Amino acid sequence: MPPVTLALLISNGLLFLLQMVYGDALIISFGLWPLGNAALELQGGMSVPEFAPWQLITYGFLHGSIGHLFFNMLALWMFGAALEQAWGSNRYAVFVLTGIIGAGVAQLIFAAVTHEPYPTVGASGGVYAVLLGFGMMFPNRMVLLLIPPIPMKAKYLVLIFGAMELFFGITGTQQGVAHFAHLGGMVTGYFLILKWRRDYERRIEAQRGFD
């Protein structure tokens, strides 16, 4: 297991255990709250903080349920380990965190448009970036879905998941799921990979210029 992938699995698991101990306290402090969210009074007299910059990272290490955690970590294990082995740990870590931030920004925009006052938690934005990266790096590698158990090429899996998230986000048929955050993670990952590829091509051209 590559070190960053392993660290992500362990840290998310440990933080979920802390959530079980402290209840909603971690989400109140470190979940991603909408911009301009007025301080709210929750049951028990606890106040809800407004958006803070660190929430764009911390929300990605909290989860709403054991199922939410399980499927995100399963995807990191299935797809993230291969990316880390291909890219190296430093680049992979940057990619995952950038995907989480990009997904958070997309969710903030969506919440501002829809005036939703609720927090967002979960590593799903980074996971969808990883899924997109896997599909771009290994487009013809066969993967097997769990539900339903259908084998398909990675590039088709990415297209299907992206289309589903867009459909669910537009139609609102799956309430309580941050579909546009997932799409934001995918889009962020896509443009970061394009940037890396352009940077690589420029270095190659520069080296040729010195030959």
C-alpha cells in the first residue's frame, strides 16, 4: 500500500471514530459551511460557524455515515493506490488535496445559488478526482463495479459516473448528496492533469532546444 493512500485511509478512519465519540462537534467546527451562512442555533444551544478557509481541507476528512466512509475509502484503495504508484507520493497527495479543494469550491458556489445552509462533509470530491485521474492514466484497464458487478474499461466508468452526477445534480433526484461537489472534484482533477501534461511538454521542448 503506497504511503499517502495508506495515510488517507488511516486518517479518515480515525477521524470517523472521533466523530462517533464527539458527535456533531467535529462537523460543526470542521465541516464545509456555506459562504455568508448566518450563525444558527442548533438543538442544545450550539452555534453554527460560518465558512472558514481551512474547511476547504478539513471537510474532506469527515463523513456522514459508515457507508459514506466505506465506499470513499474503497475507491481510494482501488484507484488511488495505482495513481500514487504511477505519479509518486508527492504529486498524488497534491492531486487529492486539490480535488478536495476544487470540490469544496464547487459546493460553495452551489450553496450560494440555492441558499442551502447545511454543511458538507466527505472525501468524495477527492475520490472523484482520483477516479477521473485513473480513467485518464489507465483508460483501457478493466475494472469491476460492486453494484452491479459489471466489468468495464476505466474510461467508460468515468464517463458513466460523471453523467450520473450531472443528471442527479440537475434533477435533484438524490437529496443530501453533493453532486456538484463530485463534479467539481472531477473537473479540478482534469485541469490539473492537463496542466501537468503541458508543463511536461514544455520541458521536453526546452530540452530539445538545448540539444
